[in-house]
Amino acid sequence: MKKIDLFLTSFLIASFSHVYAENNDPFSLKNSCEGNDVSACVTLGLNYYENLDTITAPQALAAFEKACELKDYQSCNAAAQMYLKGDFLETDNDKAASLFKKSCSHNNKDGCLELAKMRLSGLYDDFDLNRAVKIFQQSCDSGNGESCLKVGALYRSGEAGVSSYSQAQNYFGKACDLNSYDGCAQIGLMHEEGLIGKKNFENAYDFYLKACSGNSGIGCALLGNLEKRGLGVNQNYKKSLMSFEKGCRLGNLNSCSNVGYFYVNGIGVKVDYNKAKNIFENSCSKDEVLGCSYLGEIYLNGRGVSTDTTKAKELFEKSCDSGDSVGCNFLADMYRKGKQVKPDYSRAIDLFTRSCENGDSDGCANLGYMYEYGLGVQTDLQRALMLYTESCSENVGFGCAKLGEHYLTGKGLYRDKEKADALIKKSCSLGSSLGCEKYFRLRETQ
């Protein structure tokens, strides 16, 4: 049971503007509705809906259902939305689907679109997926940016029947042009992940900036991440925090988790473990898995809480199993170091690989270390160097430090002191303790 959705209110009023009854007296409307006056039923339903509570909700629903019986199919949609949203009523997806289906069967585009949305959300399987895709495509062609966004997501995932990154880019672009700014964010993500050519952080940054400026929560989260890591733009923690804070205000929990990261590490703000913990707990309780990973990290290291490695491990497992690369990296490190768990290099290799493949550059650097020293896997220096190079290109300090070390010693690479010096300096500037140690040692020998 949910509080009334204000967007739904405006949607209903706009949809019914052509069938308002002239007489707005509630008793007259009720009598006229009982006498099968469809405009009276619609107006009565809207009047109740505009002042919705536990008493008026059933009355609004009854009026809309009566109008639906009288073949006003937008009223079918209104009643369906009430069942779907649970506005002071018990949610009933089956009844919602039945009403949308009735509306759609009489060629009501809104009803068909809502039924297609239920199909994609897993709330109504008895609807042909190909038909759902076509409905969204038609809606997109009619200027509905949210529908363009859904079609793009279907092509990206392959649920549209075929995986096509070019088609995904096309529909995300339409969404972006129609001011559905999550579409801009999705194009940026495709540039960042190298799905439309080589990885291009500069292009990704431009799209994320547009998305965040248009109040896309995910756009702000992705923008903040590039600003934090210095990819496609100069590293700027102040701007990064501002982007994450805006994303959090817009309801993006990943942004909130990143705000907590700044507080737990004192980046641009005063360290506040309690505030960070509250943020992480809220995010994790709502299945935002980065929040679970960061919550596990503060329990692992006792940052503002009593050290609890068992709880940390449980949180890392939860986030890693849900696809969070950061959680996989933390968990792998526990197995590598044998920190309150039995050392298990094979398990660490598996987890670092998952972390790296899911886009965590720290995981790639750590995987490189395992290959360099043959921990749980056959030694493979060239693969290690490739992983160090990849992680360093995405501003992982440890990866740069290890790569610089090999240029300095000539192990696996041609010796290049100038390149080694630049990489080690970069590593230190990125906050790597190993990099700074090597950097100051180099300065002493010069």
C-alpha cells in the first residue's frame, strides 16, 4: 500500500480532460454515474482521486471501474494504475493486467504501453515480448523518450530478440534528444565500456555531464565516478562529491553510497564514520550492493565500529554474488591475505577475475599480482603486465606502481627509466602507498 503518486494524478487529469461532467456536485455525479453517465463516473473518480485516502480510494476505484464497464478505456487504465501502484489499496498485479488488457484490446495505446511495461518488469508474462517491443518502438517514434530508453535497454541486453549495440545507441540517442536524460547516461556508459568503439572516457564524460545537468540520478553517479578517478577529465574530488550528492538527492542510491565513501575516507569533508555507516546501511538495506561492499569494508577494518570480519565477509559475499565488482575485490583480498579466513589463492583468483571482468580496475591490478607471483595460478608475467597496463590506464595507483617497477628493472619489459619514473610518480599522485614509497626511494638515488 503506497502513498498517492503525484505524477499519476497529473497523468489521470490530463487523460480525462475531454470527458469531465459539467455538474461537479458529488451527489448529482453519484446518481448520474449510477445511471450509466460515463462522464459523471470519470469526474467522480477524479474528484475522489485528487483527495485520496483510505476512504476515498475505494470510491475512486469503483467510479473508474464503472466507467470502464461503460467502455471508457482510459478509465480502465486509471483503475489498473491504482491496483498497480497500491494507492491506499492492496496491490493487485493480476487485476491491473486484466484492466490494461481490456483497454489494449480496444486499441487504447496507453493501455498497451502499460501492459508492455508490466511484461518487461516481470509482472505479467502472458504478453508477447515481440509485441511489447513493437509497442515501445511505436511509442518512441511518437516522441516518448522513456519508451526510447526501454527499447535501447532491450537491444543492449539482447531481450529484443537480438543484441545490437548500434540499435541500442540509436534508441538511447533518441531518448537523450527527447530530454529523457537517462538515455544520455546510457550512451556515455557504452562509450566508457567500449561497446561502441574503443573506450572513450572523454565522450562518456560529455554525455554524463549532460545527463546529470538534466537531473538524471544515474548520470550524476557515473559523472562523479569519472571525476573521482580522473578519467576523461582532470581528477576533482570537490566536483565528484557535488555530483554524487546531487545524484543522491535525485534518489540514486549508488550516488549515496559514494557520498558515504567520501565521509569514511575524509575526502574533501571531515571524517564522519557514523554518517557513512548510516548511508551504507540505508543503501544496502535497499539492495544497492556498492553500499553493502563499503559497509563490509568498515566492519573489516573497524572504522567507527568494532571489527567484525564475519559480518564483513557476509556483506562482501552478498554484494559480489549480486554482481558488484568492488565486493568481489574485497572478498578476494581476504582470501589472498588469509584475513580471518583460511588462505585460498584459487578462490582469490576466481574472485579477482570476476571483479576485473565486471569492470573493477583494482581487481585487474590485483589479478596481475597473482599472475606475476604464481599465486593459485601458473606464473604468467606477460599477462600480469597486460593487467597492470590496463589498470594503470584507468588510474589505479597500484597498477601504475607495478608497471613502473618493471620498466625500472627491465623484468619482462625493455628498461626505460624515464617511463618508470613517470609511472611511479603517477602512482604516488593517485594515492598508492607502494608508489609513493618507490617514488621517494627514486628521489634519494638521484
